[in-house]
Amino acid sequence: MKTMMNTHLGNISIDSEVIANYAGSVAVECIGIVGMASVNVKDGLVKLLKMDNLSTGVCVHVNNNKLEIDFHLIVAYGVNILAVSDNLSSNVKYKVQEFTGLPVEKVNIFVEGVRVID
């Protein structure tokens, strides 16, 4: 799905996959997040994705030029999930709004697993 914006310079179109890739890169920069998760609905399996596949664990919804972003994450063992979620939410809202110029209405976080990191 593409987001369309009309400006005084012309029309701007942003693909939601671009926003998902950027949001995924912002997410893995946050402390306590091991990586993005891919959920196989059929089997109920969760697998950790490599850093080159960041948009798979991210879903971007566009409603009336407002963004709603869903994250499926794997967090590090022993971290405070609420603190990690708050940090992720505020970083994503700020950086994605600066990147796209569109307001981020919601950031939904789904913790799919916990991993021990070395």
C-alpha cells in the first residue's frame, strides 16, 4: 500500500514497505531487542530473523495519512519488557515521523519470544 501526500511541490508517494524497513532498523537499535520475529500462523512457530530481513516482523497500516505500526519482536532475557517497549515506541514515533512527515498514531508491540544473548 502506498501513502500519498499532496504538497505545494507536487505529489509524494511512500510505499509502506519502505516505512516498515526503516521502522525495523530503528527497532533493532533499541537496547534489549534481539531481533524481529516472523510468526508462522499455521504452525504457531516463531523464528528470529536476520538483520537483512527487518520488514518481515513489521506491519504498517495507513489510515487517513496516519500510521499504525505493529512490531513482532524477540527481546533479550532479563530486560524489563515495559521499559524496552516504552523506549521502542518513543524512538519509532519520533524517527518515523521525522522520516516520513506523517504522524504515528499507534505503535503496537508483540513480544513473540525471549532469547539469552551472549
